[in-house]
Amino acid sequence: MQQPGVVLPQEDEIRPSRPLPARARHAPLLAVALLALAAGCAEPRDDDLFGMTLEVQTRQPWAGDPALPQRVHDLVAASCDHIGLDPSLLWGMTLRIEDDGIACGDVSDARGCTWRDAGVIAVSTLAWTTTEPRVPCVEDTPIPHELLHVKIGDPHHTDPRWSDPVYWSSLSSRVTRTGCSGDPPIFLW
């Protein structure tokens, strides 16, 4: 029985359709499988900073080191692992390394600052206790310190980890600091 408003083709108007060739039927599935395979087998990028953008605004000699992105990656990876920060939370943030003091909250000449809402981490090449000489390597910048701010906030440094030499020394033992100051990590981070 035909429903009102529905026009069905007459039997002599129906033509059998040709089946698609096997390669055409399986092409979408094959494309998805190849993409998945390629994504799973790709070499991880050593310079990937977990989705962060690195802005190097320093004149320090170590900034020209071709291994700088790898060194920053290694420092960020070890720091995230040490403090328990999921590195995927860094996606879309900017890590900026600069030569001068940084205006951060009530401090006009800070050595680092994290603006979590803006997604910016800034670290200075100035040493913690003096302005000269500047830190001799990227590993002496306060990147680990600022990553702890990413994790816990704490702009007034009330958490006991900030001043715990054992906490920072255990991270320092995992970071290659060749050519660095040799200062105890509590004075660096």
C-alpha cells in the first residue's frame, strides 16, 4: 500500500546498481588505517616542548647553541616528572627566556614569573643573588621553579617545597648541568 505523498518508481524504471570495485569500497577504511599507522610510528620530536612555544629573547652565548631546544625539553621533562606536573597542561603556553628582571606582581625585578591565565612563563638570565654574571646555561634559569607555579600557583611561596634544598637537589641530580654555575639548586630554582 502506497502512502499519500510518496511516489515510488515503477518496476520497469528500477535499474540494478553496479557494485563498487573492492578498492573503492575499502578506500576510506584503508586511509584511516594508514593515518593511524603513520601517527603511531612517527618518531617523537626531541625539540617538542609539550606544545609550548619557546621565545628566546636573550643575548647569552648559550642561546645560540643548536642543542638549546633539546636542553630546554630535557629540563622541562625532568621538572614536570619531579613535581608531578602533567606536561599536557603546558600545551599552548609560551616559555620566554629574557635578559632583564621581570615585573611580577609586587616584585619589579623578579627572576621569573608565571601568568597562568595568560599561559606565559617568563624566566630571566639574571642570577638569583646578583645581576652579574648572568646564568651560564639555560639549566640555571628558574624554569623548574616556574613550572611548580604552573602546578600549584602559590604566588606568595607558602608551600614548603620552595625552600626545601632536598626537594630541589633531587631534581638537580636528574638534570645535566655541564658548564653551569655549580651553585646549589636552592639558589637557582
